[in-house]
Amino acid sequence: MEMNHKPTIFFDLGNVLVHVDKQLAIRKLSELTGRNTIEITDLISSEKEEAFGRGEMTSLEYLAYFREKFRLPDSLTLEELTRWWIAPFTPNEPVLAMLPKLRRQTKIFLLSNTNAIHIEALENAYRILPRLDGAILSYEVGFLKPDREIYEIAMKRAGASPEKSIFVDDLEENVEGAKRVGMRAHRFTSVADLISFFESEGFDLNSSGIHTDQRQILPKQMN
């Protein structure tokens, strides 16, 4: 099958292309702020966090909010906060290894709920975006998965119709959101399962150096 006949693929970031240890993130922020893990968990789930993910706050505005929330000194810099936040992220190498093979067969995009601090830190550490054809990031478009609009924006930018779009995410609510707009969607639970899914969709991963015995079951944690 020629490249332009294959579906465009949209990948989630957290717990798909990179592993996210949410408990480590909470512990690190607890160490930074001196607050207990319950308070940190509330912060991560707060409306401010969602606003940051929609691009309604700049990184500096979020830093000011973070300092005020935890009564931290003004000497806390954005760079220091970023260093603490990047610690829980590690690359999911078997999935990243699929990208060059898939990209020779179709276009692949990132579709992620994220913010400016996270994406800059991840790019500095792992350089994921150059491995893709583009990225649709929640803080840039003003919507979060599973909002209908973010999927529609993603397909429009990619020049893909719903029936020619595949979406991969670890969270069921985001997978269901994609299905509601007509995309074919797959919930990521392991590398082996993802390989089987792509092969069932007509993609060739045989020469990618990926082995189906690399089973990585991931928790439902982050976007």
C-alpha cells in the first residue's frame, strides 16, 4: 500500500512516547515545596493546571502562581521548576523505535495535553518533535483532550479525514473522544499490543527492530 493511502497516525505523549512516573513527580514536587503529597496531587488536578494546559497562562504566570500557592521565594526560577518536573519522564524506546518505520509509510503527529514547560523540557532532553511530521499541543490550540475541537484541529492540520486517521492514547476517555469524531482509536497498554494493532491496519514493522515480546504495561496516569 502506498504512503498516501495509509491512515495518518496521531500519538499521545505521556505514557505512550514517554513513560511518566506520576508518583515520582508528586514526590519531587513535595521535596521542592515542602508540602505533603496530598497538596501536590490537588495542584496537579487543579483548574489552574488545566488552564495552563489550554494556554490560558504563560510559563511565567504559572511560576508566579506556583510560588504563591506554596509560599515559595521569588528566587525560585523557571529553570529550577523545570528540572524537578522533567525527572518523572523517560523515553519509551520501543515505541520511539517504531516512528522511523511508520514515518516511511505515512505521516505521524503528536497530539498531546501538555504545557509550555513540559514540552520544552522534554524537547531539550529527548528531541521527540523532529521525529514527527508535526505536533498539535493543547496549550497552543486552546483545547484539551477529550474536547472534540482538539481532534478536529489535529485532523485539519494534518490534512486527514476521520476515516483516514488513527489515534493512540493510554487513557480511555481520550480514546473515546477520538472515536466520537470518527477517528480509529487504539488504547495503548503494551508495545506488543500496539505492534499487533498497527500490523492489523496494514503497517509493516517487521524490519524495525521491535520485538513483540517487549511487553510494557502502563498505568493510567497522565495525558
